[in-house]
Amino acid sequence: MRRPSSPPRRLAIVPLLLALITLLFAGPARAQEVRWASVSVGDDHVCALDEQGRAWCFGNNHTAQLGLRTPERCGTVSESGRRDCYMTPSAAPLRAGGDTRFASVTAGRYLTCGVDAEGRGFCWGAAIGDADAYTDRCLNGTACSVRPQPLLPERRLTRVNLKARCAVDVDGAALCWGDGARAAGRMTEPWPGMASAQVDGDPEARTLCAVMRDGRAFCRGEAVFGVRGTGSADSAEAMRPVAAAERFAQVAAIGNWACGLDDAGAAHCWGAAGYGDVARDSVPRPGREQCVRWSVRTWCNLRPARVEGGQRFSGITAAVRGTLPTVYEMIGVTPGGAAYAWGGDRVLRPWHAEGRWRSAAAGDWGQCAISMDGDLFCWGSDPKGDVQGRIPHPEARAR
């Protein structure tokens, strides 16, 4: 029997040539496809995760919150003979968290924390938890760590929120450390025996909110402004759930104001988004009440009120809009990528309508968003001035 004839040598070379061409061009193509997955905005720095779970941070680095050492800069010698030195900021994203791949990351005041895929919590920057492990020295000799340090190693976590200064474990326990990054030794559980799904808050305003796994929302804070959402301004009243028939999926809180998304994505708000914004001769505003403290009248809602416009949102974040007086706003992103902002009047206005967004984040540093294409855009401040636009991934090919 004759063997089947072999293909011509020229035809056999074709697959090899195709494979070689693929190898030559695969590297740059893969690099260009590196995309951002999430972003968190802190007081003076920003951290983001790429789709591979790697953390990247930029902004100030006085307490090693960027997760690595940057060149030091020293000031002049003071009259007391003291000379302060600090690590310089970075306007470009720097790799943080070592080789750890994170499921989430949160930027706070002076530090950064993340949770990996196995539920282990890590933090770097200013000391939190076991301060003895923070052997580096940062601005003014404060204890800090460039390397990730375990956070609550005896527990498995679902998320950490440095804005609220709380962590939630897999059993739903919300563990909070109140004021100051170094107060983790005084962990408290605001809602013992309840299973929390998500928390947010503003410790400086003593506001803390949580959505439980059964969809109920609870808030702690200044009842006189209605931030508890119970329908009462009585500060002596025992904590009760937010007075809403809806079940909530997410809550955001800032100052004495909170908003939540129900299971259908509709937004509801309660509390006060401003302070002293009721003029003596003002006319009543439908759907809003007047809260009084120290003889100062403020527009508020004692129970949840629906945000106008009929939009459904996939996520919301709280932000500061303007100072003196301070005015708060919420930013909501729809499943289709549109974004809107609103204040205490609960009237929507377009937010960065030039893009289509997957998520948004805000903090004292400024505001950031991830586009539908996985690009990161920020509007805030960096060491060289304002940031207004796209933040390239360090490993992405220039476009």
C-alpha cells in the first residue's frame, strides 16, 4: 500500500509563518488591551484595579499610601532645629500591593486597603491594626508600611470601606474603627447580630449607614437632620430601620445625608444635603421638610424620598460639590452608561455626558470614573496641577 503523499514543502511552511506573525504582534496587542476595572478616590490619592486584579495608585505619598517608596524631599530647618522629610507624590499610577491580586481596593485618609480573592484584607500606608508591624517611618516619624500588612487576619472579608472606616466579613459582621486610622484596636460592631451586605458613612459627621442582606437599611447619625431616615428627628429614639417599603441594594452617605438604591435601581434620599439653606422668607418646597438645629433651618427629609427623573441606576457614590458653604451631591451611573448628579432637591442633571461610564467614585481628592471601554478618567488635583481627563494604564501602549 502506498503512503499518502506529503503536502508540498511550501504549504507546510505556511502555518509556521502564521504562528510567527502572531507571536511578533501579540505582545503589543495584549498590552494595549490592559483595562481598568475599578477605582477608589481618597483624601489625597487615588487607587485603581486593572482587570488582572493589580493595584495602581497615584497622588500624595507622605505616609506610603501609594504602596512603595518614592524619592524623599526635605523642608528647611525650623527654629527648633527640626527638618521634616517626606516621600514625594506621583502624578502617574504606581504599582501597589506587591504581587497580590485584589478583588477590591479602597483609598482613604493616609492609607490604602484591599481584599484579595480569598477574602484576606491588607493595608499599606499609615498604621492600622497591629501598629508593631508598621516598621517604616514616614512624615514626622509616623509609623507606616510600604508593604501590605494584614487587616483582621482572623476573618475573611467581603469588602473594606476606608471612607466609612469599616470592614464587612463573610458572615455579614460590620467591623468599624471610628475616628483616626490608628484606632483599629478599638473595633466596634454597630449592628451586632445583623448580617450587613454593604456599609458607607462619614465618621467626621458621625454618620454610618448599612444595607443588610435582607435589604433593610439602617443609619446612625444626627437624627435632627433626618439622616436616620426613620421619619423622626428625635435623637433619643432607639435605632430603627430606614422607613421605606422598598428593599435596598446599596447606600451612600456623606455629611448628614444618605441615598439608597432599591432593588429596581431607583434612588431614594433622606437627611440634609446642606446646612442653613432655608431663607426666612422662603416658600415651601414640595417633598422637603425643614429641620432645625441651633435655631438654623435646613431643608431635609426625615424619611426616604424618591429622586425625580425615573432613572434606574447600577451604582451611586457620594461627593462634595463646592465649599463655603459645603454642598453635597450624589453621582449615579445607569446600566446603559449614562451618569447623573443630584443634590438635596433630588433633581437630576447630566454628569460628564461626554462619556459612557461603568462606575464612578469620589473623595476629597476629586472624582473619577471607569468608562465602558475600561479607560480611567479623573477630575481632581495632582502634584503638578489639576487632572482633567484620561489616566493611561502604565502598561498600555500609547494610543
